[in-house]
Amino acid sequence: SLDIPTMLKIVGMSAILSTGGGGIPGSGIVKLFIMVEAFGLPTEIVGIIAAFYHIFDMGTTTNNCLGDLAGTIFVSRMEDKEAA
């Protein structure tokens, strides 16, 4: 079982790592390896996940880029309305 301070460390470290590589294909494996290594878990599981992660990563990267694009369009239209 995990205590509260360890859970807070996991959440904080995950938040920091997730901000850096959302649009980079394959970055999830690197982030997962960092988390597994930092908390002393067996690193073999990263290799198992890496075997089929590419399938999920295509969707994750696409959704992230589409979300960024939608946000950019939304802000642009709001700025156009404000300027008019």
C-alpha cells in the first residue's frame, strides 16, 4: 500500500512530466520509464507496454494536436470578435 506523501509525489511528478511531451510521438514510454524508475518499480513492465504502446500513441498524439488546434481557432475567433 502507498502512503499519502508517496501518492502526492506520484501525482506531482506525473503532472510535471505530462506537460512536456504531449505532442511528441512515443514520449509516453519515456515518461512511464521515468516514473517506474523513480518509485522503484520493476522496469520490465515498460518493455511489455512498449510492445503495443504505438497503437495507443497514435490516437493520443492526434487528439492532443487536434485539441491544440481547436483551442487556437477558438482564441483567434474570440480575438476577431473583440477587435471588431
